[in-house]
Amino acid sequence: MSVQQNLEIRRSSASVWGSQSGMRSVPTVSKYIDTTTCIGCKACEAACIEWNDLRHIATEQTGTYQTLPTLHAEYWNLIRFNERDFDGGLVWLMRKDQCMHCEEPGCLAACPAPGAIVQYANGIVDVNPDQCIGCKYCETGCPFDVPRFHQTTGKMAKCTLCVDRVSVGLEPACIKACPTGCLQFGTKDDMVALGARRVEQLKSNGFTNALLYNPEGVHGTGVVTVLAHGDHPEWYQLPRDPHVPILVRFWKSFLRPLGAIAIFGAVIGALTHYTKFGPKEVRGVDAPDRNLPDA
């Protein structure tokens, strides 16, 4: 499906005039992931590295087929292999881990650098390395533990949902490479409808707790995921009820505006003092000190 979009910005981190900006009404894009049909081939991992020109890093063997223990600044897309005991047997639950592109991004709320994290009109959340200061605050704001610090560049990095491809009407590279169709791309409404149909199929096949993971705690995500065992999202290493951390909300709603008011007050105080008393006079080196008694 062609979902060509421009890169008009909907929200920007630490904006002086607020996080919202004017924009045209455009469809929100979304990635659909069906964990029940993923075969763990890792074609999406390879496609992500190749398209984004990421550096190949050494894999780590930890007793599983998983490439790395967790995401990396040079590895934005990771198939997680989760083994679970269920109903007297072993189930292997695989899930594609990446940025979830939240409707209310915790990373953007936590970022103190103006324009370092942006959310485009189509819903994609991206990092602007030119503005990023490498403070790692976005890590604390993300309820999905996604952004990673790049030791070489000193910047944060994560999945961009291939915004460069999407902006010209192409689907993300990982979806293009998927051989089973467990990855789909389109508008959010279409992907949610697709997920709902798949969930109904799973329920009719005995998976009574199947659901489409699209958590309301972050007002929904740009990556919607079908889970056969929806009553146990932690089995897939997903938070049950993700929210932007309270301290991040406190910083955004109270401390940052308070700091702006304090700066404004300081400027007004300085101008008032100047108007009332005039500029400060600096005495020369040879000027007599009137506080000293006459000889």
C-alpha cells in the first residue's frame, strides 16, 4: 500500500512554543506484526542493517537463537526468541522488537534539546542527530526501553520506521524483506482492522486470550502487534500497561514551564532595575575611595 507522506512535523521536543505545530490532516501510518506467523528467519534484521547502513556488530551467544541480548545503537530491529512453558508443553514466542512509535512518545516528552526528537504528521517518531545532545534522557522516558546511546557519535539512535522510504511511498525495508507476510504496512486504521480480524481467527482456533497490542497508556502505538497469549504480554517482553514515567510528566508539565517563568522574571527584574537605577558605574583605578578617611 502506498502511503506517501511529507515530513511535516506534528510535535518537537522542548519546543519553546509548545509541542504542537500546525499541520495538514494526513493518515497516521502503522506497522502490523503478527507474532503467530513469524518464523524467526531474521530477514527483517538484515534488511534494516543494509538499508540504514548500520555497522555489523558481533553476535552474542547466550543459549538462544536471538542475535543480541537487546537492541543496540547499530541494531534497531531485533527478533526476540522467548521460550515458555504452557499447557504442559513448550511454546516458542518470537517478537520483532523495535521502536513502537507511540502516539504520545515518552522519549519526546523527556528530551530537553529543542528539535532533537520529532514526531511527523504521519505519526513516525524520529531522532534528529544534529540537535541531539546525547543526554540519554529519552531512555528514561521510553516505557519500551528502545533508544540507545551511540558510543562513537555521542548521539541517540533507534528505528526510524524507514521514514526516508515512507516519505516517497515505499514500505519500510523490514516489511519488504519479510517472507511470511507477518509484517504489513499501511494506515493505522487499516492495520488495526487487519489485526482485529487476525485476533478473531486465533480465538476461533482456541487462543481465547489473543489480542492486538496497541496500549492505551501511550494513546496507542504506531506498531500494532498480534499476541496469541495476550493475557501475558510479558512473555513477549512487552510491558503490560506502558505509561510515560511520572517524573517525565512532572518535568514537562511543571518544572519546564516553571523554569521558563523564572527566566522571564529574571529578565523583567533586570530591566526594572536598569530603568530605576540606570547602568552600574565602574570606578577607575585612580579614582579616590570615598570610604577612606582623609590623610
